[in-house]
Amino acid sequence: MWTDLHSCCGPSGSLLNRRQMLGKMCAGFGMLGLASLLGSQASGAITSSAGNLRLPHFAPKAKRVVFLFLNGGPSHVDTFDPKPELAKREGEQPTGELYKKTKGNGFMPSPFTFQKHGQSGIDVCDTLPSLAGVIDDCCVIRSMHTDVPNHEPALLMMHTGNLQPIRPSMGSWLLYGLGTSNQNLPGYMVLRPSNKIVVGPALWSNSFLPAEYQATSVFTSDMAVERLVANIHNPRLTESEQREQLDLLANLNRHHLAQRDGDPALEGEIRAMETAFHMQREAMNTFDISREPAAVRAAYGDTPFARSCLLARRLLEDGVRVVSVYYTSSDTQPWDTHSDHNARHPKLCADADRAAGALIRDLKQRGMLEDTLVVWGGEFGRTPYSENKDKNKAGRDHHHTGFSVLLAGGGVKGGLCYGATDELGMNATENPVHVHDLHATILHLLGLDHEKLTYRYAGRDFRLTDVHGRVVRDILM
């Protein structure tokens, strides 16, 4: 046995209480160095165990989802929504209450070329050659819209279905609704190359959902496993010795729970420590992308976003249900091209396009695309008119009334363009899809009815879509 009677007693010989025991045991728990990663007080992981797997409301098309999030909002008129009318009306000032105060040079056509690709003949900008090559596996929603054109509320709406940082993220709702059968890794992972993300942890928060549905957030700027998942190995104790300690602590915790009719926060902590223990065996393999063949790594590219996308595939393959990959850099919102848009946009696309296309191909080659939903997009689009008087520095402002999102796999029809904006790309006019509708559709694809997936808190039932949302059935297989 790892301890004796004296180590369980205080100075007076009395038994230690739970807090004192935890304090003593943490000194010998190398695995609890994961506290910064797994603690419920930080942006760490509290994940479900095998006993927390739940049945969906109906047969799902997808088992897992990966959200490739382009912070700042990519321009729809320079990616998937060509607008030749902009060239005819170049320089003309937009009208209407939302647009009359622009300080730019009026409507600004895309300087990039669009071509039809695949058997479906979908128009894709030439800045996205990799996604163009898999467009027959993708559905482009051209009629997305959201409530406001400011980053913070738009980011929260896209991630939580609410404009304020008070609701659980979509990933937490998915984990709450479905649980996970994975005992060795968290069920919900967030990969971000930098901590410079507007809003930050509220985007992947569990909020009022039990702590076990909080995401695990890791920085992927340094992909060395020892730094990616710090303190994963105990420097002194063997696995069996740690197992004895963890079992003892679990017994103390169960006794503590029995006296208090259960404590969701404590239950989450117990599962966190179990996950941390199992991650010692699993994480070193899953998180080590150097194990991939050189050709696979080359296909994704060698940038933070590319490496994160490759890690996302490995996580999905090893049983993680939800993965979010953020496109961040030294710029907190790299796609927020208020100036130099025509120069910055193709550079951003080169990175995001290559990695996203490689991920879709990789999933398809492994037979995973059919039950993995890939989502590619930002919190809104960019204005079809310019923002800067200097034409050489012209940019595009935030635009929320019409933009594009790409979906692939997971039961979505490939080779489909759904919805449309008007001839200038200003407003969603045909089959408009609100963010609530997108959320309802994602839940549906994973076998969850968005109206039935509720959690009672503060005297009322909450859901991801609040009192809104419809499933966009026309894009489903």
C-alpha cells in the first residue's frame, strides 16, 4: 500500500478530512499536474466517462463534429458567393440605414476569379483550390445571417446561440446530449495556436451545464507532446501506485457525495481525475502528430492551423466527439480585413484552404467523412463595399445580413449550394439560414432534437436554440 495510518492522520492523530487528504495526495500525483488543463475553474477538461454515454433521440447521421473556425469572418464575396454585379456598380455608394455611413469608395468587386468545380459545378474562388477539389463532398450555405455585426456578440451567437456570455457552448450541449464512450481522452477538445481569441473561454464554456461538459482547451503553437499536454507523466510513481491513490481518493469522494446527495462539481472533478489518469496511456500517442507519415503531414501543411487540423483528425479518430480548431495568429482576428483586404485575404485562404481540404480528403480516405460533420466558417462575412478611402488599402467591414458557411460529411448533401444573397451580396434573400437554424441542423445530424435537448436551470428549461431554430432539411441526405 502506498501509505500508512500516520499519513492519513493530522497532527493530533485525527483522520484527515477530504480537503486535507486531497492536499497530501496531490503532492504525489504527477498526473494532477493536468489541473491547469482539467480543472473546472479554468478552461480545462471535465469530461464524461464510459458510463455517461447516452442514446440519441433518433438515428444519427454523424457521430462527431469538427468546427474549423476562421476568427474575424471571411468574405463571402471572395470565397463561395460570386457577385459580378459588383463590378458593374463599382464605386456606387450603398444605401439603407445600416450602410449609408460607410467611409469607403462604395461597392468593391472581388479581384479574384471564380470557376465552377466538380461534377456539381459549384462556383469557388481561385483562392480556395483545395476546397474546390473536394467541393462535391461539400454543401455551401450562401444564405447565412446573424443578429449583429460586432465580433463579441456574433462570436457568442455562433458558439452558444446567445449574444451574451451566459450560455453553454454548442460543444458542451452535444456532450451533454450524447456523452462519450471514450475513457482515455476528453469528449470535447478546443485547439488554439494562441490565447489571443476575442471573448476567449466563454466560447467553449459549459456555463450552467454540469462541469463534466466543459471543453479541454490546449495551445497548439508548440506541438511537442511534452509541452502540448504538460505534466502528463508522474515522475515518481508507477501506474499501479497512482491507481491505488486514485481509488482511495475516489472512495473518499463517494463518501463525501453520499453525505450531500451528490455534488455536480465534485462529480465532474472525479471524472476529470479519471480522465487524467487514462490520458497518461493514450495522450502520448494521440497528440503526437509526428507519428503520421511524412506525406500526410505535407498534405496538411506546416502552419499552426494545419498542424491543429491534423491533430483534430487524430482526436476524432480516437473517439473525441467534438473538436474546435481556431484560426488565430499574432492578430486576434486574422480574417478581420478592415484594410489591405485584397492582399491579406489570399494569404489567409492559402493556409485555411489547404488544411481544410486535406482534412476532408483524409477523413474520406479513412471512411470517416460519412459520419463526421466538418464545419468551415466564421462569425459573419465581410461587406460587399469598401471601408477605406485609399483604394490601395481598401478593406471590407463586418457583415452579418448575408454570408457563407461550408459543411462537409456527416449526412449533409455534397455538391450542393443552398440559399442565396441578393445580386450584391448584401442580404440573404433565398432560403435564409439563421445561426439558430444551423445549430438545430447540426444537432439533428447527430441525432438530437433541438427542441427536446433541454436543461433546467434557475427555474426554466434552456436549450441551445432557445425558442428559435429549424432544421434545414433540404441540405440533408
